[in-house]
Amino acid sequence: MAVKIRLMRTGARGQPHYRVVVADARTPRGGRYLEALGHYNPRREPSVIQIDEAKARKWLDRGARPSDAARVLLEKTGILQRWEAGRAGRPA
């Protein structure tokens, strides 16, 4: 099963909010997900990004691949860089 870390859109029309979720790659954008990692609110100034780092790192270790949008959020919070630095220190 291909697992993705991606955004799930919530909120009313014209007022988007997003959940950062882990889901099977075959499920639809608003469909079932395995675990919620956090949320993202682009309508605030500055935008609000809250992601549980322990959960995100656990799923990255298990092989989950972030979508392009989720990758940007993980990079902005620094989670992706810390995860890659931790992987570089581990033996292959």
C-alpha cells in the first residue's frame, strides 16, 4: 500500500482550512485517512501551521511520501530537515 502525507481540505467555499493527514494514495482527497498529523490555516496572517513532529517522523520512517504541498509545509516547520539529518546519521 502506497502511503502519502497530504492535505485534506476542510472549511466552507472560499474559506479553506487543511488537515495534514496520512492516507492511502488511492483514496480521494476528502476521503478516509489513517492518521491526522496536524492542520494548516492559510487565511490567517501569518498562516498557521501545526504538525505533530513525532507522528510525522514516525510515518516518514515507515516510508510515507509527502505530496508537494505537504513537503513545503514540512520544510517550513523544519521537520523534514531534522528527519533527513537523523537519517544521515543512521547506518544504511
